[in-house]
Amino acid sequence: MRIICPVKRVPDTAATKHLDESDWTVDRERSDPVLNANDEWAIEEALQIAERTPGTEIVALCMGPQEASSTVRKALSYGLDGAIQITDAAVSGSDAAATARVLAAALANEPFDLIIMGNQSSDARTMLVPAMLAAHLGVPAVTYVKDLQIDGDVFTAQRETPGGYQVVRATGPLVVSVVEAINEPRYPTFKGIMAAKRKTVDVRELAAIDVPADKVGLAGSATAVVDVSPRPPKDAGRVVTDDGSGRVGAEALADWLVEQKIL
């Protein structure tokens, strides 16, 4: 089995996000870059599949600047076998549609049985790339997966929904996006970190994957940010001091629920 794990370099998840006022893209220089946390669940799931399926190869796929090589090496440190990195100045500012176009082009001549990825990136949170990638590749997409079982080329997934989950079956090759509930990612070992430095990363420019520069980046994207408003400050809130009986607090809560038209 051959598994592709798309990964993304994002600003530190815990840090405040900033936008470049010249084009409203994320200012990636104002916080430390990290591997997208959602991608760690996908990597862990790929590793668990490999442990159950001898002969499995796992390849990371990353679109980003030269500096994203550190993110690629971080992905490799978990135990992946190799990586493909699409590095070209023209991809800067690409939206979800342009990103999916580049990832699909990078995989046009790459055999795979499964593409497994996080359901979203922490900087954009569009949750669109997995389905778009599958559409470009002409394969099924199963999103929001909380459990994945494989029997030959048949994939059975529990797909998370607002009311519980759906059981979905599909024949590979396919694209799967996973949610946090699917597993608990492991930590890279020292051996894995050292081994990652020696693993092969296939670095390509857009010309190598036949993607015109005017089809990506800000100019080639289907969407654009036209205006930004700062998040309004949080209300100070209302403090209710109970007399110990619970009545004062309960009445205050009931009054608030009525005010908010919840009751």
C-alpha cells in the first residue's frame, strides 16, 4: 500500500494570528511556524495502517516556501518514508481551490492507494481542500472520519456528523480527511528525528508539475479577502453572588436565559 499524507506549515496554533494589510494574507513571519496539528492525526493514522499492513510506504506532500522544509522534516521524523515538496514563489497566497489544484498536479503521476489528511488547517479552516483534491484526482472523498478500517481495497469509515456518525464504505484509491477523535498522535523519537535528516525529499517547482503560475497565488485564486474587521472585545460579563441557597443564582440564570430568548 502507498499512502500520501499532505502536510502544511502554519503559524503557531496557540499564537495570535496576524494579516498582512497589503493583501490580507496571513502574515507568517510574526509567529513561529509549526506542522499543522490536524495533519498529525492523519500521520498517526497512516503509521497505524502501516503497522498493520507490511510493505506500506508513506509519503508526505507539502506545498509551501523553501522554509517549509523544516515542516517536511518534522513530518518525516514520525517515521514516514519520503516526501514531495512543491516550492515556488508563485503559490504564495493560494486559496483552497488553487492549493488543491497544485496538490493534485503533484500527484498526477504518483501511484497511491490512500491520501489521508487533516480535515482542516489551523490558519485557514476552510475544510475544503480534501474534497477538492479528490475531485481533481477523480477519486472518492470521505471526510470527517473518526474511525477507518481497511479490508483489501475496501475502506470502511465512521464519518462524524452533528448527530453521531455515518458508516461509509468506498473502494480505493480515495481521499480521507480525519478528525481529532480518530487517534492520539505519538511523539517523534530521537532516532526518528535523526533519520528524518537523511530521508529523500523530492523538491519540485510549478513547471515540473505543469501548473501555470497564473493559475495559483493571489491572482489565480477563485476567492479573495476584500475587507477585514477586528474581532469585537469580549463583554465583561455579569457576576452573580449567591447567598448559599442556590436560589439567587438559579433565578439570575433563568432571567438571563429569558433575556437571550433561549427560554
